[in-house]
Amino acid sequence: MSTEKNLKEAFAGESQANRKYLAFSKKAEEEGHESIARLFKATAEAETIHALSHLKALGMVKTTAENLEAAISGETYEFESMYPPFIAEAEKEGNQAAVRAFKFANAAEQVHAEIYKKALADLAKGETHKYYLCPICGNIEVDNTPDRCKICGYPGDKFIQY
């Protein structure tokens, strides 16, 4: 096994642990366990530190323009190649929760790729924007929010501003 392969596997594992611990933290908060929620959040951040260290060791953090190109490629792969067969299989199996999750993600990934393309074009011009995230499906809007999310219908006034 090569060090590069090990770094990629470690990055994936640490990244997944981060997301899992954030989900566990949210559940602990819902159940009123604030101390446990804080523990999960702290551990999630530790996993992020590990993941970013592995990514850097892989040489995968480059210039902003190169990072935007990589993001465009990754998002495009997801909506063109990854999610369509996932959706088809979930439909075949009748797993409606998975169908919904995959369809929301697929539609949002298309939006993300387009926003990254625009950001790449805007980079040289020095243009800046505000971004608004739908907390239900992951759709992102640029500079303002819609009345309702175009993917899932969630109220635009509840989007998170970045």
C-alpha cells in the first residue's frame, strides 16, 4: 500500500467522521445533552484538522483558480456520473428516502458546478458575492434568496447567508 493511497483513505475516513460526529452532536442537542453535543462538535473539528492535514500532504490544496477547477470537476462528476445510477437503484429498490436525498443532492451539485464556474470567471475581475445556502437540500443562491428554494421548496428567508 502506498503512502498516497493511505493519505486518501485517511482523508476519506476523517472527513466522514467529521460529518457523522456533527450529526451525532445535533441529535444530542435535540435530546438535551448539551455536554455530549459539545464533545461531538469538538471531536468533529479535530477530525477536520486531521483531514485537512492529509489533504495538504497529498498536495491537493493549490491556488484558488486551481481549487475552483477541481471543484467544478468534482461537482460535475457527481451530477453526471455518480448520482444518476444511485437514483435509479434507489428507485428500483423502492427506497423513497434515498431517492429524495439523491435527487436533492444531484440537483444541488449542478448548481454548485455553475456557481464555481462563475466564481472562476469572477476571480480575475475581483468580484465578490454573498452566498445563501438552503439547509434542507444544499442548494446555493448567489447574492439574494428566492421566495422558495427551486429544488426543495424551502422558504428562501430561512437560507443561511455566507
